[in-house]
Amino acid sequence: MSDTAYRVPTMAEMTANNETPEVLFWVGCAGAFDDRYKKVTVAFVKILNSAGVKFAVLGTEESCTGDPARRAGNEFTFQMLAMSNIQVLDMYNVKKIVTACPHCFNTLKNEYPALGGNYEVLHHSEYLQQLIDAGRVRLEGGEAFKGKKITFHDSCYLGRANNVYEAPRQVLEALDADLVEMKRCRTKGLCCGAGGGQMFKEPEPGKKDVNIERIEEALQTGADTIAVACPFCMVMMTDGVKNKEKEQSVKVYDLAELIAQAKGL
């Protein structure tokens, strides 16, 4: 793989060269620091470079959006982080943001405006759909998924919070795979158990782990692959699969990873 597949320019570099990116890629905490989700970041960057998208990241100037702090009840920390990020985004005159994290997506899109941060914000499922529809992402190798069953887990902050249900499914349909739905999906989808700060605490005593319940529904579809579009869901669904000792036959992938695989990136 050539070095260009990993080329990730920063806003500081582009500004210094008097360049303006089409979109700012908001990496997020998980995309930058979690070993598993860093693979999603790499896959998405490869897709952007392959599609000829002129993009940039903030690099070390990006901080947490503050979502976990607000969900856990620490409003002061949320506002401090948000105001710092807004100052940086406005300094670079950022207009359009894409992120692979629904939590970042929801916060940047719906909560930053109240603090003066107004941007066009897209989840990477929406942006991938746009690139596919525009012919900038072609899936000639999509036949690799032909005959395989894929089920999609709806992230709460992508689906119920922002009504994004069709974009991720249209991206998966481009793979020419057999998309099979879980019993509870779309508006009736079951949370993986990580939202609202739950990922950072133990489940309530006496209750079945939500991610185990959700994985059982996913396995009932007979799918070979469980597709997710959220770093929190990635952790919970992967742990759920391991609990069922199915990790050798059922895999959990982000949408960007599946598209990158189809393209041979």
C-alpha cells in the first residue's frame, strides 16, 4: 500500500499552504486512541484518499467533544471542552465536518450550536453514501461479499437521536451482500448498552447485560458479519460476540472497514 493511502493533512498545514479542504474529518477520542477503532480511522482515511477527497484533521488541536462528560452529569467540563473546540474550529473557518462517531456527530451537530458552534455535520455513513452515489467510491470488488449475510446494529445517537437509518443500510447494500435485519431494528432498535455513560460502569446487579441480549438477536439472523457505525457499539458488540464464543465465525466491522475491504484498500 502506498504512503498516499495514509496521507492525513492537518488544518494547520493546509492553512499554511493557503488550501481549503472539502471537509474536516473529526477523528474523535476512540478513533485516535482506541486500538480497535484506530483501524476504522485508517480505513476511512484510505477511502477518502482513494476517492480524491481533499480533507484535513485537527490533529493535536482536537479535543474530546465533551459528550461523555455531559452524559455523566459534568456540565462544566462539557462546556469547557466545547468552547475550546469551537474556538479552534472557528479559527480555521471550518464549515463542514464528518465523523465516524455518532456521539461526536450528535454533539457537534445538535449541542454545539447553543454555544455558538454552527457547522454542517455528517456522520461517515452519510458521507460514504454521498461518495458512492456520486461515483467517487466505486465498489468493483464488492462481489467479495456476495452471498454473505450482514446485519446492521443501529446506534442510538445515529438512529433515534438523529433519524439516520437508511444511509448505513444503503452503504451496505452497495456491497451486494444479503442485508438481514434483527428483530429490533431502526426506530425499535435495542441499545448496545454503552450510551449515556453506561460504557464506563458495571451493569446494575441482577440484570442481564444489554450487549449480550443484543448480540443474541444479531446471532439469530444467521449473519456472518455484524456491521456497526459507532466506537461504543463496536466495543459492546465485540465483547458480546466473545461472550457467546462465536468470535471465530462472526466478525464485527465498521462500515468504513467493509467498504475498504471491498475496494481492496
